[in-house]
Amino acid sequence: MPTIRVEMFEGRTVDQKRAFAQAVTEAVVKTLGSSADSVDVVFYDIAKQDWATGGKLWSDPPAAKPAG
């Protein structure tokens, strides 16, 4: 039973998640030979203030670019 964990910023609609889950399920069935009923897709909506890259929160404003 493949379980696909999807972590992304919050804000996607239910329709977007539904379409994504269908597309991922089809890809798993095609590539792994699983049955669609055995594929689980779990969404984790994460607020931008709860995610950092390179030590910087995604909710922080972008740094000013140096002139030049």
C-alpha cells in the first residue's frame, strides 16, 4: 500500500487537492502496478511561518537586493 505524503503551503482548494490526488494515484498505478484502492495520499497544509529554507521563514518579506 503506497502512502504518498504531500507537504505544501496552505491555500490550495479542495478541487486542486482532489485533482492532484487523482493524478498521483494514476501515476502510482502506472509505475508501481498498485491498485488505485491501495494508494493513500495524505496532505499536510503548512503555514508559511512554519516553514524555513536557508534559515529564513517563508513568511518573512524578501530581503532588499543591493543596488548596483
